[in-house]
Amino acid sequence: MQTTLTVARVNNVDIQIIKNGEKLIPVKPICQALGIAFEVQLRRLKSDPILNSVVTTRVTTGADGKQYEMTVIPYRYVFGWLFRIDSRNVKEEAREAVERYQLECYDALFNHFTRHEEFLEYRDTVVEEKLAIYDAARSDFRMAKERVAEARAELDEIRKLTEADYFANKRQLAMEFPDSVVTPGITTESAGKEATNE
């Protein structure tokens, strides 16, 4: 069963989809809305290596309720066809809308064909960030292991300490004499001479 659905109104012209197992778009109403010659567009559609195999005719009901044979193309192809229309040939009042649509098409094509590249760039960036975090964590872990080993060695050492060792070490007086000046004007060497003279 064939049904017709109006999907847009451009310059007071209804743009319809004909549903009859597939979605089809009549070409002539779009040409009228944009102010471009239908005959010229029909020739271009029929000479196009891709669209010539999908352009066809269907009998459908017009806005006046009468039956008409209309040239149609599948809904999925209408966007590519509109993208290729020269905006300089459309009505002045429709030109801005056509150019804005075509700009969106450029953006859509770019986004579609660069999705994989965008994903790879994102993944590589995140991998680099996570790798830096991972390397820092490994470094911190190695340092922590070294600190644990040192603390364990010190713990083992203190556990082995005997009472005799403790008091023997306690009685020792460890005093370091620096080679430099101890008191202003007195070096360790001059201090030794003064001690001899006394």
C-alpha cells in the first residue's frame, strides 16, 4: 500500500516521501522549491553513473488530489543529490539554506571518514597519560620496597641487640674531630702545639 508523508515545506512547496515498500522522494517539487530547472536536473540524474540506476517514476497523488506520474529517487540518495546542486543556480531566497546544508554535508563527511583517526588519537593520548602514571607508580613501588627492606634490616638488627651490646655501645664515646677550624684562629694543629707548650 502506498502512502505519502510531507516531511518538509520549502518556499511554500511540500516535500514528500512516498512509502511503498521503500521511501522515495519526488524530484520535481524539490526543484520547484529551489527554483532550479527540473529538466536540467533530470538529465543530470540520468547521466550520473550512480543515480541513473535508482531514478525512476511512480504514480502518486499530488497536492491537488489528482494522480500524477512523478520522477523519484530513493530517500537515501536525495542528500547526495542536493549536495551536488550548484547553489549559484538556486533561488536567491533559498541559496543561504542550500549552502548551509552543503556545509553540514562537508562536516558530516569529515566526521564520518575521520572517526577512526580521531579514535586512534584519543586512545594514544590516553595511553601516554596512563603510561606516565604507571611508570611513576612502579618507581614509587620500587622505592617503597627499598624502604621496606631498609626498615626490615634495621628491625632485624635491633632484635639481635643484646643487653651486653647495648651497654658496651653506650659506654663508647664517639667524637669526631674536624680537620677545619674548631675555634676562630685555632686549628686542630695549632691546638695540639698549644697543648704541648702547656
